[in-house]
Amino acid sequence: MRAVVITKYGDPSVLQVQQRPDPAPPGPGRLHIAVRAAGVNFSEHMARMGLYPAAPKAPCVVGYEVAGTICATGAGVDPARIGERVAAGTRFGGYSEIVDVAEGDTFVLPDSMSFEEGAAIPVNYATAWSALTGLGSLRAGERVLIHAAAGGVGVAAVQLANSVGAEVHGTASASKHARLAELGVDRAIDYRRRGWWKGLPPYDLILDPVGGFSLGRSYKLLRQGGRVVSYGLSAVQEGDTRSIPRALPQLARMWRGFNVLAQMSESKSVIGLNILGLWDDRGSLQQWVEPLSVALADGTIKPVIHAVIPFAEAHEAHRILAARQNVGKVVLVP
């Protein structure tokens, strides 16, 4: 089978399409998917630069989420499912023509949804749901600030926050504000403007994938009883290659921690979220598959696709994410 391989750490040019062995026949409770589309995530861009510890060591194949058709089943999986259209979370290996996954990490795609849209769902929407509902306890009438609102997780969070009746604010570059308004953001904020945080109202919940200095700023924007969910560290990276001088000051802000006495006095919470860690601990994506399946059925989930890019041009997909050019999801296709 063909796969996009991170051949070594570096800029997007290190991504190459190579022939790799097909997966072994699926074991009990597992199945194979013939991949028609694979989602691209910012963490994979960081893995390419050697900045994502959870990723396998290079050379490797990354990719967390795919959509396609079931092409083989193991013991305990109904063989009648072969040919079924599904999306799935993958523990790496998603940038491949065939993936091996647990049946519990899949969900059926509606006929109305394309494979490209399906590949935008498993990790992005599971992360957004966990941040907003599972950990953030967002309720109707509350005000939420979503950093990087135009990204894959950001767009998912905007849709899910609107579905519960929250007031939604989001940060993004000014060129993306009109599109964010169309997607349901009540107030778009240009994070590139000096002092953009001044004069903002207090927030009940803030989703922060930026980390570093941003996390402390997010905390200060919370009202009494507010929660900030930290699920990324994009602040350590800018451009196509890693920079230790840039990364260290941002990391240092994360290591310094928070004053728990002050948190207790103000009833504020700082919550870390690592969807892979939760996935490993629970042993399955099933606790996310169920609510997301409901959201799919009722129309809450409407994936936004920024670009569909062939495997052979995977470097362009990573370049788009590095430049923060996307509104919605970037997807690879074999």
C-alpha cells in the first residue's frame, strides 16, 4: 500500500509517498478500512518537526482520523459490514491507503456526507466535545472564547457551542472574520492586533490550544467560576522548522504553574486535555462516538473543508497549517 512517510524531522519536504506493507489480517474486534480521506492535524505538523512526544519516531506514518470503506473484518466483527462507509480514529498510521482499527473506534457515515467531511470528524470533534461538554461543562447562556476558531477543532467547537445555546467569541486573523460570522461566531477577535484582549468581557469557558503566554492571559479573562481548557501548545512553533529559542520561553510559562489558593478564592479551573491520553486510558473512542453520532444525526456536525490535497502533495497540506491559512479542515486523499 502507499503511505505518506515522515522520512526525517524537518520542513514539509521530508514528507514522501512510499510503498509500505499492508497491515496484517485484522485481529478480534478489529477491521480494516480502505482509506478514501485522512484528516491533517496541527499535532502532525509538530510531529514532523520532532516537537510532538506522543508520535512515533521518524521515519513514521502519522494520521489520527480517516474515512473510507470497511474492506476486511476480524473475529467478532460482522463480515456483512464489508463495504460500509465509516470514519474512524487511528492511533497513527492514518496517512495510508489501508488502516487497521478497533471496531469501537468507528462510526457510520451518513449517505449525505462525503469521505472528506467524514475524515474531519473523529479527532477534531471528539476534542471539541471533550473541551466544551465533557470537561468544560458549557451550559446555555454562558460565554465561551475559542482560540484558533478557524482551525479544525475551532470550527467544530463553534458548532457544538452554538448547539447548546452559548455566546461564542473566537480569535482568528482579521481575514477570516467574515467566514467565522457565517459559521456562528458572535464576536471575532483579531489576535494579531496589539492588546487584543483589553476590554473583553469575562468568560465562563475558554478553549486554548496555543499555550505558553496565551494560557496565563486566558486565565485572567475568566470570570468567577470560569474554566480554561488547555489542549495544545502551538505557541512553540512558527513557520516550517522548529526553533528552540522560540519554544523555551513559551514552555517556561507552562512549567511555572498557577496559584492554587487564588484559584480556590476565585473558583477558577485550569483543565488539561489530551485526547490521545484519554483514548488510551478508556481503551476506546466509544464514549465520544456515541454523542458525536447523535450530533451527526441531528445536523449539529457540519464539517468545513478548507482543502483536499493528494498524498503526493502532503507537503502543501502541512504548509497550509504551518501558515495558519485554513478555515476548517485540511484533508489528504490517496
